[in-house]
Amino acid sequence: MALKNYSTIVDDIQDYLGSNATDFTDALMLKWVPQGLSEFSGYCPHIVRETFPTTDGSKELDISEIKDLLWIDALEFRTGKTIRQWRNFTRHHNTQVSMEIDFFPADADTGIDTDEALTAGETTIDCDADATDDIPVGTIIRIESELYYVTGTGTTLTVVAGYGRSTQTTHTTNQDIYIPELAYLYCAKTHKLPAVATIVGAATANYTAGVLTINVDGLTSTGTIEAGTTFTIASDGTTTHYTLLDDTVLSGGAGNFVFTPALAEDILENVVVSCDNSTMTPALETLFIDLVAARSALSISTKFIQGIPQSGRNPFRDYMTWWQQQLGITLQKLQNEALKYRKPYTILPRS
């Protein structure tokens, strides 16, 4: 993963620009780094696997809630009961994907019903039977049109309501509990480079495996850690890199991390939680620094227009020529790197 944090990358950019922090101020970097991330990600995106519960009887997936989406790189869905395979698909703008399959997804009836009326945002669901075998922890269930994520099982389910941005609502008792089929979208997204100063904190309580939200303190007193930022947990033996689903707004150095996938292992209070420096690899960091330096240099080139040519030299022309050459070299490197992300438009059947 990334070796350099936001501060180090800005320092490297300013060093590349002749250690010139007078013209290329930190404030200017706050402008050009996000713009650079957008341009850079168009060549070398951050690929994230998104899990999508399908809708019973429909081949369409609602992708309107995917943040920072550039394009869908690939789609995976079953060919039989348990086998998954790459699928062709059609993307309809930024709202919907249609899977090219010759059957319709179908929810599975667990045979278990709710044993109570549910309020909007319910965190527990009483069942009419023990659900341990039929609805294990980590299952996504559907009750009417609402999705829930199961973090605890048994005769009472512990759940996260409104999963996948489905609408939280009330439900009468004796509702069937279904398990939808899952599709997996590999999404090309904009890279993340947290700009807050302190990105290492600690959990404020004990948390059990399966939860999707933890509270973390010891971070920068104020600021925002953007959705899409990845982080790790020191005691997590699975070494999972979790991804923030929502922006974390910090207050007093603390904030809630809402993330995916679900917590892999139980964690204790005060265990270290570390945001990754960025979603880039070390090799991509170097290209990103080159890109932002060139764009920043060209952005203030007009201040040199008034330079008076002396001894046959033209400072403005020389300055522009130099940085245009550097930008051209960097863009060519990015185009070469982008070839690694190229996929066929049509997935051919296996022979």
C-alpha cells in the first residue's frame, strides 16, 4: 500500500517545483491535489468490489448510490446454485446496470418469519424459530422491500437496518424473511488521499465481529475523512483493509467509521485504527506527484508573461516549454499504466 501521506506528497511536489513554497503554497496544493486525483484516477483508478443484493425477478441493479464511481470494470454473478462467473452488462448512465443473463434472480425463502412488528431503524428482530442455521452472521436479508445486514443470529437477529441505502420503514408481524442473491461489481473509483493531519486513532469501545460501525478517537480534532478512504485495525488477524461508506466528520478528534466489509474479528477498546495514507501504490504515488507538479506549474505560468527577454532568452516560453514537456512525459507514462486496467468490451464464453 501507499508509503506517503498527504503532507509528504505535498512536500515532494513543492520540492519538485524548486522547493518553492512561496508560489506553490499549501493552499494551492489543497486545490490541485483533489483535481489531480480526479485526472489521475481516470488513467489508474482504485478498483473496489461492491456487493449488490439483487431484486427478486429483476436483472437490474441500482448503482445510483455508489460514490466516486468512474466506471464499472466487471460484474460477477452466479451460473448455477453456487458458482460465480463474469457477466456482460449494460450500464445506463449512473443509475442502473442490466445484467446480461438468461434467467431472473430469485430470493430464497428462509422458512423463518418475524415474530414482532418492526419499527423503522430496528436493531433486533424476533423470529418464530431459531435462525442460527438458516441465517448466519453476515447474511443480507430482505423483509418486504427493506434490506438488513445480520450481525447476530439465533431466535433474535441483531441487524443493521436500511442496508444498501434501502429505505428504513415499519413492518407488521409475521413477515417472511428472504435472502436475496448477490451480484459483485468491480468499480473503478477515484483514489483517496486523506488530507487530515492525524489519521491514526483508537477504538472507543469493544466491538464484536460483524458490525459495520465503530467509533474512533485520537484523530485530528476537526475535518472530514472522505468516504472511500481505507483503514486497518491493529488486532485484526485477517489484515482486512476496510473502506469507509460515508464521510466521517471529526469533532474533538473522534468520529464514527461506517464501513465495508463487516468487522472480521472482535476488537477491544483502545485498539489502534489506522487510515491508509492513500489508496495508491508506491509506483502510482510517483506518477501522481509528477502530474500535480506539472499541472500546478502551468496553472501559475501567467505570472511570468511580464518577464522581459534578456540575452535572447524568453523566460515565459522556456518555463512553459519545460513544464509542457514534463506534463507530456507524465501523461504518456499514465497512458502506459492505464493499459493494465483495460478489459474486453465483451466477455467470451468459455470453450
